[in-house]
Amino acid sequence: MEKGDSLQQLRAQIDALDGQLIDLLSRRLNLVRQAAAVKKEQKSAAYSKEREAFLLRSRAQQAQAAGLPEGLIEDILRRLLRESYQGGGKSAYPCVLKSERPLVLIGGKGGMGQLFASYFKASGYQLEIIDRDDWDRAPQVLGRALAVFISVPIDLTAAVIARAAPLLPADCVLCDFTSVKAPALAAMLQAHPGPVLGLHPMFGPDIRSMVKQVIVSVGGRDEEKSGFILQQFELWGAKVCTCSAVEHDKAMGIIQALRHFTTYCYGMFLSEIHPDLRQILDLSSPIYRLELLMVGRLFAQDPRLYADIIMSSQGNLELISRYMDSLKPQLDLVLRQDKDAFVRCFNEARAYFGEYAGKFLTESGALLARVQDQRSS
Amino acid sequence: MEKGDSLQQLRAQIDALDGQLIDLLSRRLNLVRQAAAVKKEQKSAAYSKEREAFLLRSRAQQAQAAGLPEGLIEDILRRLLRESYQGGGKSAYPCVLKSERPLVLIGGKGGMGQLFASYFKASGYQLEIIDRDDWDRAPQVLGRALAVFISVPIDLTAAVIARAAPLLPADCVLCDFTSVKAPALAAMLQAHPGPVLGLHPMFGPDIRSMVKQVIVSVGGRDEEKSGFILQQFELWGAKVCTCSAVEHDKAMGIIQALRHFTTYCYGMFLSEIHPDLRQILDLSSPIYRLELLMVGRLFAQDPRLYADIIMSSQGNLELISRYMDSLKPQLDLVLRQDKDAFVRCFNEARAYFGEYAGKFLTESGALLARVQDQRSS
């Protein structure tokens, strides 16, 4: 480099270099696609935690040696890995259990049903879908089923279980995708004498890849018979988390019902005081922009779905009531401007979060930087 | 590529390619550093909205032509741009107003004071810092000040203004960084007959770059005299947003006070019902993980700061009370499981969010994908 290089010359060099970057990324994705094809032949999983960890570690060392700023190569690699998990695509999964008997998705025309249908098909399973308008096929299809997945709105689940179970072979695995597990599991165990498995996919039908997505598994009966299903999920890259129905339902009260309720209430309040959203966005810190994003996204979705989730169990209603009761003393404290009491309470909650508070600060910092990256000015 | 390539061979090729990627990134950052140096000589801003938009647009076209998946090059470039804004560094800013007279930061040993001090120094200003333990220097230092920035805890602001103002030359610009602008501005206007400017940086002292950070500006008096300060902020890449003190304080009630209060209350409630955080994290959807990150990060920070922000004005307390009142009918609706009423309310809020709901869904989708990228398994 000459000292006298003008800005224009430097920018031309950056432009040329970005051309090389695009070429290189394109070649890399091509290699990854070939690797995915080989992995399918070898019947190994789309996602390998060990390979990911190795890649990130070794590249970070190389990047440090090359003098790159900390964290840069990791961020870029994680973004590339996402692409390769998605690009692995639905056309290339090994099949854990080859069988002539079909997997049956009841309610398979809904978003979640379609998603699982496409993954099962891509893994070489015989697949049948039964929706409300073709129930006349049910006796014939269900009579040969290897496993049945009930993927219908929560208030229909019990009725559909009662209707389907008598048609199943005794060794068929009966599963459901309902977001409240205790009643669904009880209904399945009562209606079907064979293997039973409760499932709850912790994502919506719009995901672009199953890699790293959580599927909760709640054991029902004859778990050795349903093991192939969980193995298949893991081959897709999903993370299977096992717990009891009671633990699941308690956690979902927090993770789903209370969370959606508070977001909904906050959005309702904003619409009541109707601040100018354009101005609020202009004045926002990255933290508040993120908050607004998460609130606004709720209202772009289906209200029935949220009503169902929030009001799906007595436990949820009790949790929400208890939460509302907990707010009163906090309001009083703030209204009397008691900063010392605020600090005492704050420190209690800090103790509960423990080492997570600091971890969350770091991890959210990376996300907030990303919120800023997206800002156009 | 041969058909028979094994996974091992393909991985070796990917490894080699990543070596080239690191080399290329290193050369790119080097070019960017040189461009930053040229820009400093030319006295142009660290960040150019137009250049950023041009880069993103033209690379996206090239990437599409090369068959790269949509969004990939944009994400990588935004990440690189962040690095180059940070790497532009604090050692290279042009100075809008050369003067022998100093800028003075009162409370300059606090985090925010230190941040602005380093930026002002890096831009070639004479800089003086006065903290509580060296107030005896105040008459001499303040007597020559070009501009004074008051950066002290909010409950000390009025007293510090009253103490400092009589020592200032009549043409000195008096500024503050307080998060409630109406009273601070009134106090400055009353105490100082010269130029007055209210400022509120919408970020914490831990940011790594001023690029795209918002600084709110509230005009006080003789704005042509304080214009150089806002121009300087813009040269650092910050976005200056101008509004009235009343608009600012109303917006901050929402953006800061209510937001922090609800986050605090939610954290308090979690600590009261103390679920196992490890299990909750395992079972979480990306949305709830993000929620936990944002709640947990609050409790890693200074409680006094949050108490000050939440309780800093009567307007905030009224807003919080009004919010609490708004929750009651929502709770009633949920307890009587009135899904139709829920859907009606939901649709009202959706109408308020208007086109933002869809935009927020898309933008948050990109962030949630990033939350998944970070997940280690």
C-alpha cells in the first residue's frame, strides 16, 4: 500500500476483495452440500455438536493468530453453519426404522403437521395424513399404523384421541403434539393399551431447520418401542429434552402462558396510550427496540393460538393470578419512591439468577449489538 | 470434485477454505483501517449511511448472481461493518471546532463521563474533568470553558447546575446528560444566561462504538452556539434525535421507566417461584430464552441506577400506575377463559401496531435465528 492511496482506491480494493469473499462463500456452501450428501449415505446426523465445537475452536485459534478481532470469526461461522444446517435440506436424512407400515399424522394439514410430514417423508418413511375432511379413511390407514401423531388444536385433542385409539394396532406408538402434557398423556394411556409418547415441539411451523430446535419428550408407556422416533428427531438435529408431564406443564406455564400473557397485556397498554411508534423507535435504545420487536411480533400472529396457550390449563390461570398478586407490593414500593426497598428486592432476585445474570448480560450484549447492526441509521 | 470424496476429504477442503477466509477477512480489515485514516484526514464522518446502503445493495446483487442463499452476505457484511466502525477506533476523529478553551465534563470519572471524555480527546479537544473530590479546581477550569457537560446521578443534577453555572463565561454552552429533561433544562436555563442544550445518550458506558447509537437532543437556548456539539456526535457516527423536553420525558416513561419496572417485577416473580433455571433454559423456545436473557441482564447491573430511572419523575409513577390499572380487566378476561374477548382485544392492539406488527415479526425472526445460532446444542 502506498501512502497516497485515496479513499476511492481503497474502496475499489475492498470491492474486489468482497467479490473474492462471495466466491469463497459459494465454494464453501458447495462443499458443505456434498458433505451433507455423504452424511446421508453414512446415516449420520445432519448436525454434529462435536464438529461444530471443533470448527469454532480451531478457527478462533487461527483467527487470533491472524490478528482478527475477538468474536468475529465465531459470529461469521455460526451464521454459515446455520446456512449449512438449512441447506442440508429436507431431501437428505437417514431413516432410523425402515417399515412398510405408515406413520400417520392426524391434523397433518396444519402448519406443524406439514412440517413434520415433510421431515418424515424426507427420511424415507411411508406417510399418511388424516385431516377432518377425510376421516372415512381412518379405519384403513390407522389399522396399519406404525406410529400416530395427533397434531390438532388443544381443545380437540381428547376427542380425537378417543376416536382414533380404538382403530390402532396394539403395538402402534400413539403420540401427541399438545402443549399441555398431563391431560393428553392421561387420555392416550387410557384409550390405547400400547406404546404412548407425549411430545411438545418448542417451535412454530415457520422454522427453516430443525437443527438445535427443542422437542420435549414425556414418556408414557413402552418407551423402548417409541425410541426410534426420538432418534429420528436427533438425526434431524433437534434437541430432545425429556421430563415428566408435571414438570413440563409447570415449566410451560412460565415459558408460554405467563410470557404470552404479559406480552399481550403490554401490547394492549401501548395501544391504549397509543404513543407514536415512529418516534418511540427513533428514540429507543437497542434494548427497547428489541422489546418492541417481541411485543409487535405477537400481534402479527393468530390470536386464537395465544388464547389457547394462555387459557389451556387451570395451572396457567393460577400462575397468572399469582403473578398479578406479586405486582401490587412492587407498585406500592415504587409509588412511595422507596429506593432502599427496591434495592433490597433487586438483590434478592439477583441472588436467584446467580451466575446466570452475568452470563445473560454477556449473551444479550451480543444480541443487542446485532440489533444495532440492523439499524439503518 | 470426485464422486468418491469421503467426508474426511471434504472437511479437509472446508478447513483449507476457512484458512483463506480468515486471510481475506484480515486483509479486508486492514484496508478498512487505512480508509478510516484517510477519512480522518478528510475530516469526514466515521460512518456513512450512504456507503453502508450502497455496500449492502451491491453485494446482495453479486451474491444473488453467485447463487448464495438470501440474506447471508448481508448478515456477514453487517457484522464486518460493525467491526470496522469499532476498529475506526477512538484515535481517529476530525474536530468540528478547534479551540484553546476546554470542554469540561463534570462527573467525568463516571462511566458515561469517561466514554465521552475519550471520544472528545480522540477528536482533538482540550478536555478537563471535574469530579466531586476536585471541586476546588472548578472556578479556574469552568471560567475558561467552551462547553460544560454535567454527567452526575440524577438527584444531584440540580445542585451541580446551581453550583457550576455562576462560574461559567456567558458564551459557554451548558449541557447535561440526565435522563429526565424538563427539570434539568429548566434548571440550566434559569441558572445560566448563555447557550443551553439538553442531551440524553440512549446507551450505557459499555458500548464499543458510537456508530448508530442514539443521542437525544433537546434545544434550550442559542442553538447555533451548541450546533458544533451535535455535529461532533454525528462525526462519531451517532444518530442525533431532536425533540422537546416534554416529548422526551413522555417517551422515556415508556422506553425506560415502565420497561425497567416490568422487567424488574418479572424477575422478582421468578425469584419468588424459583423455577430451576437450568431446566427452564433447556425447555425454552428461542423467544423465551431471549426473554430470560433480557430479564437476567437487568439483575447483573446497578440497582440504584434502575431505581433512579424508574422513580425519576411523577410522570413515570403515573404511567406505571396506569399500566397496573390496565392489567386488571385482562386478568379477569383470562380467568373467565373468555377467548372471544381476548381475540377482540388482541385485534385492537394489532390495529395499533399496524404495519409494524409484520415488520417486527420479520426483524425479530432474524434475531431469534441468531439466538439459535448461539445455542451450543
